[in-house]
Amino acid sequence: MKTAYRDYSITCDKTELAKNASILRKNGGHDLYTALLIMKVFEADFPDLQAELGDCYFSGEGVHQDKEKAYLLFEQALKNGSVRVNYDFGWYYYDRNDYLRAIEHFKICLNHSTQFNDYKLGHCYACIGDSYSKKAEPNMSMAIENLAVAAEKYKDGFSCTRLGMIYSNKSDNSFNPEKAIKYYSLGASYGSDRAIHELSKSYILGNKELDINPNWEKAERLLLPHADSNDADVLNDLGLLYMVGDTNNAGRDLQKSKQFYERAWAVQQHPLTASRLGYVYFCLENYMEAEKMLKYADEEDICHYSDFLGRIYNCGYVVPRDPQKAVYYYGRKYNASHSLNNLFTFDEYANLLEEIGEYSKSYEVAEAGEREYNDVCFVYIRGKLVLKGMVIDKASLSEAAEMMEACIRYETNVKEAHSMLADYYLLFKEYRKAERHLLDLVEMGDANAALHLGRLYEAGGGSIISSVEKAYSWYEKSASMGSEEGQKELDCFKKGVFGGIRRIRSLDQ
């Protein structure tokens, strides 16, 4: 084929053929290979064709990528007088983070601007600006000047995003929230996926640095026109948009969220996508897929929703219940951020730690949950651990008793709180306070509380005077409520054995 083209070149217009090579390359497909053949046959005659062939090797377009071979072709084209090769050299050095050389070559392109189209000129300004911001000693004023030309004159989306990022950087003197929003918005209007991502993320989650409050409607308006995108960031943003919903959850649509996250996962298997998709699967009760995705994310140290993996093992969803594994995954999330995703996982983690005997850790987690959610359920856990003697040096018994009183006031674990307070006050011989809690327990149908009241009135104590009649009445009540101990005490009274079942036991000994 090469020989045929060489023979053909004797009679044809080589210049026209060289021009056609560029057009054929843009067409792609079979035309790309025809273009490459022309380049290889005539590259020695046309320096710009030599540069274009080098560009194909640089990007791996139609040939195996070979950046060193590309460099040699660029060098030959430069020696042979090609101006356009400066554009290729600019990219070559920019790709290697050699920003000073990149700037030098791109500036040569700008000095010969008539030889380049607007698309390439925009890239020159963009790369010069970005290079100034990234070189060893950044020059932000020159960076902003060149990026602004690329953004505003040549509608370059990359430059808009870079300007948005520069103006968003609070630690830099260039920090300017209004300009950041302006350029992100401009980039989004040009269809820049990165600008759409940065702006939509701010609207979904809010951005304090840019003084942007969460605005679900703005985020949806920005993202929906790009719902057919194959950009992983944009698809993830759409997944997040429908996962979190607006402030009233009105926009929450987990089925839509799942679809966008699944598409994002198909484009790029990123652990953050796996983490969020796993959470969505969990909410949709697809626990098998949830476990698979959440495990993948956790193994990659993305623990954002590992507490829901803990829930899967705690509750035994599609796997055998495994408290140790559950504690491990709850802990992965908690240790990464000293927080969990919601009140329920905090409560479950604290209770599970108590279940496996890690009492101090349980108290710590309950304390953290109370700070974050200000919910009395955590007060109950802390008070219980102290009153039952499972932890020491965390709070005094009197403080724990006050915690239980708070649980009763706020109607949380009321029966359990009354029971522990009754035991506490009996232990410290505050019999009248104990009586109050025992009476409340009887109202709740607790037969054991009636038994304790019988014993309290049998023995007496403090301001409570011993009364056989009252003791008998409470034993009778306890027996009628189904207490075997209450029935035994009642039988002893009927037999005239004062002191009840405890007296009989002492005589037996």
C-alpha cells in the first residue's frame, strides 16, 4: 500500500494529499488508517504532517501509544520548520508536568495565531494559565489572566472550572466566592462535566466557603439536562441528588438514585460509588447487593456507610447474625469519623457493644450519640451501664439515677428505668422513692414490682411502717398477676408463717 501511495505521489498534488490526511483523521474509523498511511508515506516532505503523526503516537490514536516516538517526530518536525508542532510539544511537556517548557511552546502558538483554529487557541490559553498555577513558583495573576481569556473568549469549559477552583480556594489570596460561582456557572453552560459536578455538588450538599445553601431545585435543573451523560461524576451527582432529596425529602427517589449510581458504577468502579449504591440498596431492602457493594467500599477504606454493613450482620439480613462482624463494621465507620450516619445506627452500635461486653466503648459511643443527636435513648444507655456496675469512673450512681429519671420524663425505656431506679433506691434505703417507682411498675402490669412492694411492707424501712395487711395485699396482687414467688409468699401467709417464703428458707437451712 505504501508503494502504491509513493507511485501515486509522482503524479498527485502532495500538498492536497497532506491536507486530506488531517480531514481523514478527524473522520475516524477506516479513514483514520488511510490518514496514518498518508502521514507515514509523506511525513518527510511535510513537517506539519510529521507533527500530526507524532500526535497520533502521543495519544495512541490508531497506533500503539508511544510517547518517546512521538517526541522524536516532534523534534524532527520542529527542525524542519513546523509551527504547529509547538502545540504538540506544549501538550507533551504539560503531560510531564514540565510547565515552563509547556508555556514556552504554547506561547509560540499564540504568536502564530493565524495558523491555529479557535479550539486550539483556547487550549493554548488554558494550558498556559493552568501551567502558571502549577509551576514550582506559581504566578496566579498570569494564571487567571490566561484562563480568563480561554474561558470568556474561547468558551473553554476546563478553564472555567480551573478559575472556579482557584477562586474557591480559601487559603489563596485569589479567593472570591462570587467569581467562583460565576465561572462554575459559565463552565456548566458550556457543558463542562467538571464544572457541572462542582456546582451541583455545592447545591446538593451546600458549600459554606462559597456561601451556598443547599438548593435541591437548582441542583436538579442543572443536572437533568445531562442525565444522558456518561461522565461518572455527573452520574454520581444525580444519584446523590435523588438519594438525599430536598430538606423535606420531597425529592428523594431511591429508585432513580439506584439507576444513576448503577450507571456511574458501569462507567467507573469507584469505591465511593459502591458505598453510596450499597446504602441505596440497603434502603430498598436489597440486602444481598447492599452487602456486596458496602464490602467493596469498606475494603477500599471508604467507610461512609459501613455502619449499614454492620446493620446487615447485626440483624442477620441475608447472612447469619454475627455480632463480632457487626461491631467491626459499625466501628469502621465510627473510627473513621467519630460519628455514624443516623441515630439508629448509633443506638444499635452502643447496645451491641454492651451485648458483647465492651462496656466502656458502649458508654463512649452513647456519649457521642447524645452529643450529636441530643436524644434521651443515649442517656438511658449511659445510666444503665453505670447503675448495673458495668462501667466505673464515667458517672456517679446519683448522676445515673438522674439519667433514669430523665428517661421517665421523656418517655423512653420507661419500664426499665422505673425498675432500675426501684432497685437503686432500695439498695440505698430510700424506701419512699423506691415505693413510687414500684407503684408505677405495678400500673404497667409488672408482677415482680408487686412482690417487692409486699416485701417492703413486710419488713418496713425508713418512713414506711411494717404492715402485715399491706404486705399480704401486695403478695395477693403479685400472685394474681402471675408471679410464682408472689404465690409462694401468699401461701406462707395463709399457713401462718410470718416472714413468708424467706422465713421458710432460713428454717430449712
